[in-house]
Amino acid sequence: MRKSEINLTEEQYQHIVEERSYGSRTNLAGETFGGYEICLHVRCLEVFLATLEIKMINTIDLGEVEWEIIELS
């Protein structure tokens, strides 16, 4: 089994928390159910860092992130 790990800065984490909170309040007020999408964009593994977006009510570009796939034993 493997797992994906994405390392966030404190600022990136706070953006995710705030967007989830805002999206949940907006969905509740509109009496709708919704989720959110986290998109990891990897352009070229050896040259560029990956970027991360979160989509719920708005699309927020969280910028560059470090990530890896880890082999679990």
C-alpha cells in the first residue's frame, strides 16, 4: 500500500480551513450539500514543484507544495 503526502505551510493550511468554513456556511444557508476538491498539479517531476488548488465555492490557488508518494510496509 502507498500513501500520498502533501506538505503545507501554515498559511496554506489556514486558507484551506477558511475556505471549508466559508463553503460549509454558504451551503448550509442555501440548504445544499456540497464537498470540496483538492487538485495537485504536477507539471514535471524533476524540474518544477507541484501546485495545489482547493475548489469549493471559490477556487483558491495555494501555490507551490512539496509532495511525495510513500511506500507503507
